[in-house]
Amino acid sequence: MKYALLIAEKSASKELQKNWESFVAYAKQDTGNVESVSALNEGSFLCNLNDGLNPLSLLVKRAKEFHIPCRTLFFDQEPEWVQDNS
């Protein structure tokens, strides 16, 4: 397990919109300068786990704080559909 894809689930509920916005803001703040985390889109993050689980655990912690359901999928190598083709 070298990579983890974390997908946070955005609720359609208007009442939970503020929670979602707070989660996204804190997730960007927590991982913005972390090279091992790539934000794929709003609420989806690819974490390189070669340096440990800390970035992934920060994202999970934030999701729990704001009651955002999330799912994690682990990969042995970086998924081809994410790799830079330049």
C-alpha cells in the first residue's frame, strides 16, 4: 500500500453546506504545502504514503470533525489515470 485515494462525500443538504465548505477549506490548509498529497478535485485527494500516514490521517480527522462521510481506497502504485502525462 503506497497510495490512498480519499473521497469525501458532499451532501445535497443545504444545512450541511457550511460543514462542507469548512472541510474543504481546512483540508486545503492542512495539505496545501504537503508534496505527498494531490487534490484531484473538491473533496478528492491522492496521498502518497511512502512518508507515512500523517497526511491521510489529517484528512480523515477533518472529515470526522465536520461530519463528512469519506471513503478510502488503497493502491500499491500510483493509479495510471492520475499520473502526469507531460
